[in-house]
Amino acid sequence: MDYIAIGGLILAGLGIVIRLFNSHRRVIIDAERRIGEIESDLAVLETRLTNTEKDVDVLYEMVRELSEIKSDISEIKGMLKAK
């Protein structure tokens, strides 16, 4: 009779351990899924940042070109006033 009781306790203990293992496994799987989502979001943000940096570089180049054009116009105006 004692063996049956001990066997029942062992099975109950194993059941608890298995449930704990499964719950921890689910938590780990959920955490890995969330990490994957975060990495994906970071990749999107990196792409956006790269595109923004390129846009800023283009804008700086346009400002330089406009400054040069403005300088040329000022020189032309000065020459026309001199005549």
C-alpha cells in the first residue's frame, strides 16, 4: 500500500514539474517571438534612418547649389549696375 501512495506522489510531482516546464517553455517562446518583432522593427527604423540621412545630404547639396546661384546672381547684378 505504501508503494502505491509513493508512486502516486511521484506521479503528482512529475506532473507538477512537467506543467512548470511547459509554462516556462511558453514564456521563452513568447519572449523569442517578441525579440524577433523588436529586431524587425529596428531593421525598419534603420532603413528609415538611412533614407532620412540620404535626404538630408540631398537637401544640403541643394542649399549649396542655391547659395552658389545666389552668389552668381549678385555678381551679375553688380556688373549690370556698374555699366
